[in-house]
Amino acid sequence: MKILDYNFEMIEKMPVTREQRMGLPFHLASKASILEYLELSEICEFRIEYHEGFIISFFLDSKLHNMLTHERIIMNILLEIGYFIQAHGLDWNLFASNLEIYIHDPEKPSFYKPDASVFKEDVKTKEYLNPKDNKKYDASENPNMVIEVLSKGTKNYDLKVKLEKYKKIASLEQIIFIEPQKLGIYNYEKIGENWIFSEHTDLTEVAMFLECPIALQRVYKKVEF
């Protein structure tokens, strides 16, 4: 299967453990139903997502420096937004990467796990019932902001495929992508019916995460390029 610049190695069934995943090609895809994906997502030891009828997995970046950089950036942002929510008495909901986000598309629904997401209201969910055992699965469908830290292996896919999918979420006000190896915050903000792009590349700049201002020097605190 080819999605834009990516050649996915098709396999019959996606593995479950991280150890099994490490021995397989960088970009994996397996055809599956939504229920099959949701079942696997609960027990899978590595990150998977669902794109238009396929479970997909990108290569695992095992370099400690890159992993630490990714986690530091997300933690810096979560802390800043958390402080903002508390200081202003807001009833927002803030989540990290384990939360499923459902992208409504009548013909080709998808499920992604952004590195962080913010909901200004209570989380609304789309529920799925497995008729085999009556087990229920659900995914959120009303985020107001999603944040993704880019990586070498996913950058083109995130900025092309996932960006266009995210734009289909009716509640979404802002989509933010962050460069981990250089200064760069790419902001897509919905103004009326249009998505407006802006970019921040200087440590002296301040980026808006919804109504929360965060200086780039805070986003990249303790990050070494």
C-alpha cells in the first residue's frame, strides 16, 4: 500500500509486542476492521493508528536522545497548558497520546493518537459494540486542539495525510506540529471556514495554544539540537 511518499509493508496481522515489532520493516500496514483495530489498540505495546481501513505502524525510533526530546517537548507543553487552565479556572480537559481521536469520514473513517489534545468541553465519544462478546469500545470525537511532535519517519505523512484528516473534525480549532530537531512550530488555526497557517522559528517568539500563550523557549526547555 502506498500513501503519498510511504511504501507500507503489508502484513496479514499486526504484532502485539514491542519485541515482535522491532524485527519488522519500518512502515507496516495490515487490513482490518475498526473493531479489529480498537481491540488491538487496547493491548498493543507500541503506537498504532487506523487509516482508511488499515492499521498502520511507523518505525520505532529507539535512539534515547530522540525519545527524550519528544517527551520533553510534550511535557513542557502539557505543563504550560495545565498551569494556564488552573490559573484561569477553566474546565478544559487535557490529554496525552493514549487517547483515540475519531475522524468522521462516511467512507474512510480514521483513528489517530495525537501526542496531546485539548477539549474545552466534556469529551464526547463515538461508541462501538463488538457483537462477538458485547464489549464496548469508544473514541473521542470533539477535540478543540491536537498537537503532534514530528519525526523523521512520520513528518511528510503527518503534514500531508493526517493534517487533511484532522481538518475534517468539526470541533477542531487548532492543529499544531512541532519540530523536535530544530526550532519550528507549525500552526493551523481555523478562522471561520478557513484554515490559516502560521510558523514560529525563533526562541523569542510566543505561540498561542488556543488561548494559552507559550514562549518557544518554554516549549524547547532542556531540548538540545
